[in-house]
Amino acid sequence: MTTALFTLPQPAVPILGENAHYPVRRVFCVGRNYAGHAREMGSDPSREPPFYFSKSADSLVPGGGSIPYAPGTGNLHHEIELVVALGADVFQASQDQTAAAIFGYAVGLDMTRRDLQNAAKDKGRPWDLGKSFEFSAPITAIVRDSRPMTAGAISLTVNGTERQHGDIGEMIWSVPEIIAHLSQYYHLGLGDLIYTGTPEGVSAVKPGDELVGHVDNLPELRVIIEAAG
């Protein structure tokens, strides 16, 4: 019988109002899912099929709080997002079949090393260095709710000044559409989080900045950027 050489902590997100947590297996992210953000990134916001990237589960920062300014970048950006947590297996599903797979929702930040992402784009390389790194995915507690979220204000302030504002209803691809499309390529299920995209207004942050993210009917996400460690 073999044994593990060592044990690793299981990334997990609290569930609001419960003495329980949601163990995280994978973190999927939808790119350019709001027309305004697609334009500010220099893309055409038509309804072409959605595309995705991933963050490692240990990028999560449950509850927010203080995070260090990311190493290796001089242009760290904020992206406020609605996050969907899945609670049942779903594979090659139709949109009508996706509601049964929704466990709940949270508010998340997709922190991005924009200079590294842009350099990768220019060379046709993957975005991993720009997107998946330690402390790059702050997230609130998850609110249990199996209903597809179709509307609700989403916003982000930095030091009290609003930088991002939109509505969940403005997403190019809705929550059911995202789950259905992604399930054509993955066996989705328990432990999977989906960051659903960000509205326009993404911009750089610096040490000392306080970020406050909001989505209607979900907990507030508060993050303070500290000096690089």
C-alpha cells in the first residue's frame, strides 16, 4: 500500500450563513463577456462562441482582505465578476438542463497582470502568466441559489471612486448559456467555479488601493492591495 509523501491544503470557499465550505476543484473564466469590455480590449463584441481560460484553485482568496501587489508586473488590473458555483454533474447539456447544476453565486475579482497578458497575446502565447497566479482570484462567500441569475447591478470602486459598472443582464453569454457551452468540452460538476466575465472600466491598481466589489443580493467583496511581498 502506498501513501502520499505529503498532504496539501484543499482550496475552499465559505458558504454564507452555514458552518460549511465549498471545496474547489477547478476555476474556469469566461473572456470578454460584456460588449463594453470587449471593445476596451480591442475586440468585436459579437456573439461568437465564448472562450475560456483557467486559474489554479490556489489563486483563490476566500473572503477577500489584503493581497500583495503581484510580482513581475507593473500593470496590475482589476476585473469584477459574478462567479457561479456548480453543485451537480453536467455534461453536454442543453440550456434547459443547466439550472439543476447551479449551487450558488459569489462575487469575485479576476486580478490580471495586463502587461504580461498583452505580451503573450502579441506572441500568440497562452495567458497563464497574466491570469493565473497567487492571490489573483479574491472571492466572497457563496450564496446558495439554484436559479439562473439574469439581472442585477455589478460594480467596482477603487478608493471610493467607481471604475466599473454594469448589469448581469448585459452579459453576451448568460449563465445557462455559459454552463451549457462549457459542458460540451468538460465533465463539469461539484467543485467547479465559473468566473463569468467583467464589464468595462478595468484599470490599474497600486499598493494602498482599496477595492470594493458589488453584485446585487450577494456579499460585498473588499480587497486592499499591499506592497509586493
